[in-house]
Amino acid sequence: MIQQLVLIGLVSISLLAVNGPNLDESAEPVTGPGFNHKAIVGVEKCVDCHKHSAEVWKNTVHYKTITDMPRSPKAKEIIDKMGLRRVKESLCTSCHGTEMWDSEHNEMTVEAGVSCESCHGAGMGWVTVHGEFSGKEEDEETEAEAAKRWKASEAAGMLRPSMIADIARNCVSCHVIDHEELVATGGHPAVSNFELLSWSQGNMRHNNFYTNGKENKVASAERKRVLYVVGMVAEIEVLLSSIGNANAMNIYVKTHAKRFSNLRKQFISVAAASKDESMLEFAQYLKTVGLSFKAREALIPASKKAGEFLDNFSATSDGSSLAGIDSLLPDPSEYKN
Ligand code: HEC
Ligand code: HEC
Ligand code: HEC
Ligand code: HEC
């Protein structure tokens, strides 16, 4: 999607920077709606070794959207308003599906709904290395070898559950619609009511690999806190850059600004409850961010600041010292099913 947006001149280039763990800034992002579709290996490949993950995935909206969305009257309406021809335009399938290069026919196809590699990164560079124990039996691989294997996988664009800031940025790159025309002209929703904890621990939860399908554990109390904070800030980061880069004052900007204001309020209360110094400091900073459309360029450095906080927070906080925020977290009955 990103390449396309650049062509029609609407994009915030800065999205490239928040999208996935790109080591080389000039490379195509490997995840989210702008991933490098030529590096997608396809869900069937993952299922060879991860059948339990796939069983869960098949019951989610992400799996179904590629067939359900095009059938909805709302989709037709969006397409008409945008003057596009088909509901399966790449603009739509870049978020409602996983695009994959078909080298036999030299064309792009949609391999499935939002599938494994839309969230874990295009697999070509890491699919083999991450799952082989350095060419040994599992229990013969040394710790150093395992560390090297994971490092190589991450460098090749794998998004692992531990890389939670980048995972969250990736969710948000689809769930905040950073496309002015799609929203302002097409009438597409501008944002989801996204919240990482409750949206990842409901029916999309597939923490069932390491128990070989026996258990599908909800995140620990500590990780829940991290998911909650990280999701909020990842969204703040992308909202600020999308408003900062907007061309005109319209429904797109208004919705994103309102969403930002709400998240800011929420973050400020969460920081107060946490008593965490770095969160309090970032909350203090957020209070100074002005939302004037005229001065919107100032939101770009503010977005960068959010990104820095996010990286730092996710690298240093394991949630163990944040018990103060527990009463503010969504209740398990609110997890998305
Ligand atoms: C040849 C078998 C194999 C294939 C194919 C495979 N995986 Fe894996 N995967 C593994 C193994 C084994 C592990 C756990 C390695 C370990 O315990 O150190 C793993 C772990 C993972 C993890 C968890 C990493 C972590 O940090 O705990 C993710 C996510 C993952 N794979 C995603 C995928 C995706 C997405 C695909 C398809 C693009 C895929 N895998 C294809 C074998 C495979
Ligand atoms: C940047 C990612 C992105 C792009 C591009 C995108 N969508 Fe969506 N779409 C979403 C998300 C995320 C939702 C879910 C919104 C929510 O949580 O309510 C959604 C929801 C929808 C819905 C349901 C809306 C409703 O009111 O119930 C329709 C229909 C839809 N999209 C059609 C399209 C069509 C048609 C296109 C292409 C012209 C398109 N989308 C492009 C991300 C995207
Ligand atoms: C919508 C995004 C999304 C999709 C689609 C997705 N995953 Fe995940 N996956 C995640 C997140 C987020 C986590 C970490 C969840 C947590 O910590 O509770 C995860 C965790 C995992 C793990 C670690 C599981 C464990 O037992 O600890 C594996 C393995 C994995 N995913 C593989 C896959 C495979 C294979 C597919 C496709 C069939 C897939 N994922 C589809 C987002 C996704
Ligand atoms: C490639 C784009 C993309 C990525 C990445 C993505 N999503 Fe989604 N997600 C969508 C779209 C599109 C929909 C709406 C589908 C529809 O309504 O047809 C959706 C719907 C959902 C829903 C259902 C919402 C509802 O109202 O029922 C949940 C939950 C969800 N996503 C969670 C996540 C999480 C958590 C992540 C990251 C770990 C994530 N998504 C990453 C595109 C994406």
C-alpha cells in the first residue's frame, strides 16, 4: 500500500519509519499494509509447523475479511465514492488481505485474509532459519547458537512476540487509516477502537505453540500492563504523524485529532496511576502538544518523541513495577471475540 500512496502523493513518508523493524531505512517495510509482497511465503508454509496457530486464526475476522468485506454493501459504496473499479483493488486488499507475488504469472495475488506474515513480517528471509535449531537437534543447540538464530531472524524482518513495540506499530498501521482520500472521500472508517490488550487476548490469541496446542494462555499480569501501555503509545505515535502530514482539514483530520485527545487523556491517567517516572515524564510532554491544524508540522517531532518513548519503554519495562494500573486495564469480559 505504501508504494501506491507515494504514487498518488497522499502519503506521509514518515509511515515508513514507524512500520516494522527496518534495518535499512530505504528498504520496503516488511510488515503491515506496506510490506514487501515479494517476500511473502504464504500461510501454507507456516502451517507446516504451526497448525495450532492456524486453527485459531481461521476463526478470526482477519481470516474472514478477504471474503466478507467485498460482499458488504458498504464496501461497494466506498469503491463507488472513490471512483475505483473493483472491491479487490490493491488499496483494499493491502489491509484486508495479504498480498503475495505470483512469480509464475508475474502478478500480485491475494493469498489470504490478514495472515501470519501480515503480523509477523514477510517470511522469505527468516522462515527457514528461525525454526531450525541451527541445524541440530533442539536440545543440542547451545544458548549462543539460539541467540544467534533469533538475531538473524529479527534482522531479516521477523516480528517476534517479544518485539512488542514493533508488533503494536504494525497493528496500528492498519487500524489507524493513514489515507486521507479513503476516509474523506470514500467514507471508510478513520480509526478502529483499537486497544492492544483486549484486541490481542480475545479470539485471536494463539499462545498455543510452545505447549503444542494443549494450552492457549492469556498474557501474564505483567505482560497485560505492557500490552496496554504499548498499544496506546503506538497509536499516539501514528496519529500524530498522520495529522502532521495531512493536506486539508476534513473528517480524516478531525477523527484522528479526537482519537488522539482521548488517548492522551487516557495516557495521563494511566501514567498517574503507574507512578512510573518515565511515563509521568512523557505524560507531562503530551500535555504540551498543541492541536492546531495550522501548526500541524509540529506534530511530526511530537510523533518522533512518542516513538522514542515507546522504544525505550518496551525495552526497559517488563510490567512488574506497574501494578498501580491494574484497575484501569480492560476486564477479560471485554476481550474481543
Ligand atoms: C520448519 C518448521 C517451521 C516453519 C515452516 C515455520 N516455523 Fe515458526 N517456529 C518454528 C519453531 C521450531 C519455533 C520455535 C523455535 C524455538 O523454540 O526456539 C518457531 C517459532 C515461531 C514464532 C515465535 C517466536 C518467538 O519469539 O517465540 C513465530 C511468531 C513464528 N514461528 C512464526 C512463523 C511464521 C509466520 C511462519 C511462516 C512464515 C513460520 N513460523 C514457519 C518452526 C517453523
Ligand atoms: C489502512 C488499512 C485499510 C485500508 C487501505 C482499507 N481498509 Fe477497510 N478497514 C480497515 C480496518 C482496520 C477496518 C475495521 C475498522 C473498525 O475497527 O471498525 C476496516 C473496515 C472496513 C469495512 C467495514 C466498515 C463498516 O462500517 O463496518 C469495509 C466495508 C471496508 N473496510 C472496506 C474497504 C475498502 C472497499 C477498501 C478499499 C477501497 C478498504 N476498506 C481499505 C482497514 C483498511
Ligand atoms: C493479527 C496479527 C497476527 C496474526 C494474523 C498472526 N499472529 Fe501470531 N502472534 C501475534 C501476536 C500479537 C502474538 C503475541 C501474543 C501475546 O503475547 O499474547 C503472536 C504470537 C505467535 C506465536 C507465539 C505463540 C506462543 O505459544 O507463545 C506464534 C508461534 C505465532 N504467533 C505464529 C503465527 C502463525 C503461524 C500465524 C498464522 C497462522 C499467526 N501467528 C498469525 C499476532 C498475529
Ligand atoms: C494488514 C492489516 C492489519 C494488521 C497488521 C492487523 N489488523 Fe486487525 N484488522 C484488520 C482489518 C482490515 C480488520 C477489519 C476486518 C473486517 O471488519 O472485515 C481487522 C479487525 C481486527 C479485529 C476485530 C475487531 C472487531 O471489531 O471485531 C481485531 C480484534 C484485530 N483486528 C486485532 C488486531 C491486532 C491485535 C493486531 C496486531 C497484533 C492487528 N489486528 C493487526 C487489519 C489488520
